[in-house]
Amino acid sequence: MKANLQQINAFLKHHQLALIGVSRDPKKFGSQMMKHLLERDFDVIPVHPELIEIQGKSCVRDIDSLPDHVKALVIALPKDKTDAVLKQALDKGIEQLWIQQFSDGPETQKLINSSKANVVTGRCVFMYTDPTGFHKLHERLNKLFGAYAKA
């Protein structure tokens, strides 16, 4: 199910967030997302099992290594990896989660239903964080055709 605007705004109140799905390749989606969020003054903590630093930010190896004060996480992973990460995040007590559009796994909805967390699904992070370029066009088209999140 796609998230509503209230869920999105609740998530976006957290300007410190973790991002899992960032890549060494700056052309990959997760890396572009991190760059975009940093340019919009989000304090992003990248989660990557092998990298020490990316885009000037220190990485943590996994969800369990995130500082306890981090309460927001963007998951931008292939569908087959999302559910395991979502479960780890929920077990850690992360209360605000954004599962990037098209990243839902087979058990995602079941995990969401069994939690009290605010989980944004079915939406693109770019579209709701001051988009530019293609993402601005995507936002406009979604608004024009009624697909943009509503309250």
C-alpha cells in the first residue's frame, strides 16, 4: 500500500537518518539518493558492510551498528534483501522507515502490519524532498494525474 502525505511528513521531520543501499558507484540509485539528501541538509549515516566512508560520511557496517538515537532509515535495496533489513530495523526500534518505491519484499507488508512503526512504502524519496531534473518532472506528472500522496 502506498503511504499518505501524513506518513511522509512524519518521516521527513527526522533530518538525521540512515540510508542502506548506497553504492561505491556514484551513478547507482542509492548513491544518487544519498547525494540528493545531503544537498537538502539531511544528516545521512550510510550503512554499508564494506565501505568505511562514502561521500565524506563515515559508514556503519549494519543496522545493529547504528547509534541508538537514529530513529529514521531509508531502505533502497533489491526486493530480496528488503525484508531482512526491515526486520533488523524494527527489532532495533527504528520508528521511521522509508522503503524506496519498488523495493518491497514478499513479507514487507506482514512485517509492517505487525509493527507500530511509521513505514513509508510505494513512494520515491526524491519526489518528496525538493526534487530537481527528472524527479521534478515525475513529481509534476504525479500531481497532474492524482498519483501524488494525499493527506
